[in-house]
Amino acid sequence: MKWSQFFTSAVGRKFVMALTGIFLVTFLIVHVGLNSCIFADWVDTTDNGEMFNKAAHFMGSTIITRILEAVLFIGFIIHIIQGYVIEAKNRARRGQGYNIELGSRGSTWMSRSMALLGTLIFMFLILHISKFWWASRVSQDLAQVSYDGGRTEMHNLFLRMYDVFQNPVLVIIYIISVIVLGFHLWHGFHSAFRSMGVHNKKYLSLLKGLGYGFTIIVCVMFILMPVSMYLDWVNPN
């Protein structure tokens, strides 16, 4: 079988879907780690978002991270397209939603609803980009802040984050979106490795446990961020 035929086959599409999914998991690790810098204020009350702003500035101004950012967008697009293609093929073949075989246990609601969950996450991603990424990379309409005795100037993303999360509607949308992401990860994490050929029960059990732990930690951290800012546990003052 040629490579072109492999990537257009059912197995190939699921392989690409799994590979891009694992890549996006690494993005979540970096993203939650970066955003967790807002909690530096709990350790150093004089921080006022400095660690977060410097980390965000580094990610936005380093050529390697900018290249990885472009690769990330490509990964998102491929993952989304492949998800819809698989969904359409499944519906055409079986007359039902997205489904990944889980042996004798059959499929779960999460496995059958991956396309729906993915669509909701994509809608949230557009909102997230419009509030943060677009403002810092394109429109450049963020307030500036100086550090190191005025020698270093950068966007005050910490202040933008705080201002956005003073809106209770946006906080609720973010919380709901993170819960949706959690459902997507709860099934998708170990299914990605299964689609890539991992079928050993011992390894699958280990990956399931790792995936569940990863999902809980990431979702709790992502929810804690807007909640902490809305309740003023973390603020720029």
C-alpha cells in the first residue's frame, strides 16, 4: 500500500487523528504550565503577573515557539478535518455517530460524541483566540508593562486575562468549555494510543489511568484560573 493510500484509508485517517491528538495534548501541557504562572502571586505578593507576562512574552517573541505555534495551528486543522471525515464515513457506513471499538464493552457516549465535543471545543477555541491570541499577535491593542527597571517592555496579558474574567458570562462559558474538553480527553487520550497500535491490556490500562489523571489535573487547573481571577484570589493589584 502506498503512503498516499494509507493516509486516505480508514486506518490511516484514525492514525493521523491519533497522532495530531497526541501532539495537541503536548500543547495542553505547555499551555496549562504557562497559565499556571498567574499563581506566582500566591508565593510572591509583589509579583502582580510578572512571571506570567514574562513567560507569555518569551513564548510570543522566540522564533522557535512561533514556528511551533504555526505547526500547532496546522495540527488543529488536520485534527478537526480528520475528525469530521471519520464522522461522515461512520455515519455513511453504519448510520450512527463517531465510534471507536472498545471490545466486548461496546462504545460509550463519549466515544459516540467525539465529533460533537470537538465542535464545541472548536467554537470555544475561536472565542479564546479572539480574546487573547488575536489581541497580542495581530491587533496589538494590549496595555504595555515594563520590568527590570524599565529595560524590558511587553504586553500585559495578565491584565487582559484579569479583565476578561471579570465577566461572569465568560467565566461560565470557560468552565463549561473545559468540562467539554474533559469529556473529549477522557475518551480520546487512551483511544489515540489504541489507534496507533497499542493493544496490550497492561499498557492500555496504564494509558487509561494516565489519561484520566491528566484530564483531571488539566481541567481543574484551567477552571481554577478564571475562577481565581473572578473571585479576586489573583489580581493585578
